Amino acid sequence: MQYETLLLSIEEHICVLTLNRPDKLNALNFTMNTELPQALREIGEDRKIRAVIITGAGDAFCSGGDVKETLGVQISQPSMWKVNFGRRLKGEPNLIDLVTGMRQAGIPFIAAINGVTVGVGFSLALACDMRIASEKARFSMAFVRRGVCPDTGATYLLPRLIGSGRASELFLTGKFIDASEADRIGLVNRVVPHDELMASAKELAEEIANNPPLAVQVAKRMMYLGMVAPDLGEQIAYESACSRMLMETDDFAEGIKSFTEKRPPEFKGS
């Protein structure tokens, strides 16, 4: 499928989804708001894809919402939250479905953060399972500076990632932090030289994609369930049930067989 504001490329088992409005620092407008959930659906329907990298074209990851077009500066235009709410009422895909869908998907998502990451762009990076930042990356939860509160899952995701104290500072000041500070507080997995960003992200994606897809899918979902599980015993019981299920798969048999035969495994996701 062709998109107006996105680029989607697939090479073997890895998909690269690029926010493609470089002249607007990849700010989210109405079209991108519609196309992102569509792209997620397309990715989910392609069983070959085992890992997804999300990045931005040009000098930014995503500078937030397109103020002029998206937030209703022009009186004739409805605001983004009204559009999203209306779409939810109609059962149509929207940005909220994108964030929840990324978290619920079995496919791991890696944010390759190449530059400025603000507001809803920050929320999108948080919805990814892993984040690799260029040394040029900068982050801001700028919502309060615009008179609104953080949204698109940010208030759920950020405190769980870096703790409530550090999240409060970012939410309530709206200040920018650089890549090294993001690394120090655990916001990103690592910081790499700018020209090595995509290579590093693809290396991580390939490492994941080389593993059995069903095991990766279950491990991701178990991890997030474990973060909200009522107690340790219940989570251990769930782990045991999932392990028994995975031991019935062809990929489990291939993993054992390839290990004993001392050869690289060939996992097929079955």
C-alpha cells in the first residue's frame, strides 16, 4: 500500500516504517494520523515480518502534532482529540489504537530516534518496546507548555519506564533533554553515533528476528502482563502454561535439533 506521509519497506523479516514529512519535522497531521494505524494493520497481516523499526525522515523523529493543521488553530478545523474520539465511536482506526496495538502486537517495535522527539512523537517512541537514540536526539514532553496534558498513553508508559519522579519532571516542565540524559535516566536502550543509528537498529532487529517468532511474541506479551500482574505466583503459573504451549511447536523441535546438530536453526514461526 502506498502512503502519503509514511514510507514502509520490508527486507526479509524486518520492516522499516519511516515518518515522512521532513519539511515539517515529521509533525503528525490528519493524514499521518489516519495512515499510521493503517500501516500497523498492514504490518500485522504480513506474517513474514518479525521486527519493526520506526524512524523519521530528515532531521527529526517526530516534532509532535502539526499545530496549524491538527490542533485546530484554524477555527474551521476540528482538533485532533475530537477526530480521534469520533473515529473511536465509529470503530475506525485512530492514533490511540496505534499505540495500544503496538503494545499488544507480538511483533517487537524499535524506535530509531534520529532527532527531535516531542509531544505525541515522544508518546510514539514510548509505545515502542525498545529505543535507540542518535547522539543528536532531543526529547520533550511539551504538552503542558501548550496548555494541554500529556496524551496518547504517555502518562501510563513514561512512569513505568523511568519512574514517577523523573516522569513528573518531564511532564510538568516540558523541558528538553538530550540523548545523554535520556540514556542516563533509562529512557533509551543506548545512544549511538548519528551515522550508525539505522545500522544499530537493524542489528538489534535482526538479532530478534533470528529467534523463533512465537517465542518472541509470547515473551513480549508475558513481560507486559508481568508488569501489572497481581502477584508473582500467578505470573509464574502463566509462564509455565506458555512454556508448555511453546514446547509443542515445530520451532521448539528445530531449536533442540539444530543445537544437537551444531548448526544454525531455521525457524518458521510454527
